[in-house]
Amino acid sequence: MPTRIYLVRHGATDLTADDRFAGSFDVPLSDEGRRQVACLAERLKPKKLDAVYASPLRRTMETARTLALPHGLEPTAEPGLREIDYGHWEGLPRAEVAGTFQAEYAIWQEDPFVIAPLGGESGVNVLNRALPAMRAIVERHCHGTVLLVSHKGTNRLLISSLLGFDMRGYRDRLDQSPAALNILDFMSEVRARLRLFNDISHYAGG
């Protein structure tokens, strides 16, 4: 029996709507984000969960608490699941970054796995903390079912790595919508099968 991971992105925030680099900004969910998460909680209510883990930021912990409540669980904060720190781009709209920091942004766009914004993290940095955190959780809950709440960039990096993709293209090839559900079945700490990807059917069209 595999270890099943429900990997979720947090619900929308006001920064999500403005297409800003949120990264390490500690912002709460927006009203729309809370609606999205409530729909996902209803979807997951019949499932058996053994544990819930989340990035310690407010938007992920709020998402995790809503999803954990029907199961009588309290989320555990896992720092390894934090979002990429975008350094001096934090909080800025993407269009402003592309215009103000043209050369830096262009280089980062070419290889965001290795290149980091000034004062921020590269994809390598994030994967070096997020992947060991996920593997430790899989090992801790062998043959169980666990919910992990993380972020857009972190989720894309984890899935890209587990599926053996070219990591330079993790931003172009994979998306993660707010409150999206991904399902991964682990046969071991390093062998994972993707069962569901970026599913938002619980709130799409609502």
C-alpha cells in the first residue's frame, strides 16, 4: 500500500489577484481564497487523513486549519514547505519587476532553478529544503494518507523533481492554481506516482 500525499496550494490572497511576487510575504487569505478552501474542505471531508502539515506562513496555515478541522486534526508547521523568497522583488507586481529590473528578470526567466533574485532564493535552494521535508513526512507516515499545504513555486519544484523533469522549465511547464489539489502516491521515499494534478473542480465555475 503506497503512502498517499494530498499536496495543496493555499487559497488566493489579495497579492494573488494582483499578480505580485508574494514569496515570503506573510499575507492572509482573501475572501475568495477562503471560499476556494472551504470548497476543497468539503471535497476532502470523506477522506481519511492521518496528519496535516503546512508551510508556517499565514495563508498556508489558514488553509491547512480549514482543511484539517473536519478530521479533528491540528496542522503541524513545516518550515521546509515555505515559498521561494523573491528578495528585493517581494510584494512587487510582475510587470513592474520585468520593467524595473529588466536584465536581472531576463536572466532569472531563463533558468529560475539556478538563478535567484538579489537577496532571494533560487529553485535549488527551495528544493534542498522542501524535498527532504516531504521525504521525512512520507517516511514518518508510511502507508498512511497525509495532507501537505504549500505554495505555487514550492509545489511545482517538488512535482518536477519527483517526476524527473528538466528543472529549468518548472515554471513554464507546470501550473498551480489557488487551492489546487495534487495527489501523489509514494511507493518509497523517492518513488512517486502523480495521480492528480492542479485540480480545482471543487470550486471552478462557482
